[in-house]
Amino acid sequence: MGVSGAGKTTVGCRLAAHLGADYVEGDAFQSVENVAKMRRGEPLDDDDRGPWLERLRARLLEAEHDRRPTVLACSALKRRYREILTRGLTDARIVYLRGTRDLIAGRPR
């Protein structure tokens, strides 16, 4: 988890490769409506994120059921979001990527 530009995709892909795990890009699970809203520069609210978080959670539950290690990259900055994502999972770990404002602002997006 982390803000845009924190390195979620880069670190997530490398971690998944190191672990022999599946990699899941959280943004790929966004609805068409959410993507359009973000492209217009409008922030998503909790109502927008709820169904997205549930789709991600379902993917994680499926992976755990099938005993497929999985690395998910998504923002999940609020504790409530992380609680939704991990509800029902028996083995989940959260990695928080953070950096200074200057470091993150200087990265390509």
C-alpha cells in the first residue's frame, strides 16, 4: 500500500517474483465509472471504493482458497480499507511503502 508514486507496482512485481507468487494490480479492478472519475481529476470517495475493495477481497480469498500466494498492489491508505481487504483471510500481511513528499513527487506516474 502507499500513495501514487510510492513504488507499489515496482516493489509488488519484484516481491511476487521473489516469492513465486501471483501479482495483482489493484487498479485493474477499478470500475469504468471510477476510472472516468479519476481521469477527470475527481477524487474517489468511500462509496466509489467500496465495490472495488470487495472485488479485490474476493480475488484474495480465491487465491487463499486455491493456496496461491498473491501480492496485491493498491493504495488502501485508510485502516478501514485494509480491514475490508483482509476480512476473512487467514494469512495476510500489509507492506506500507512511504517516502518523503519530494522523493515521491519526483517519480514518474
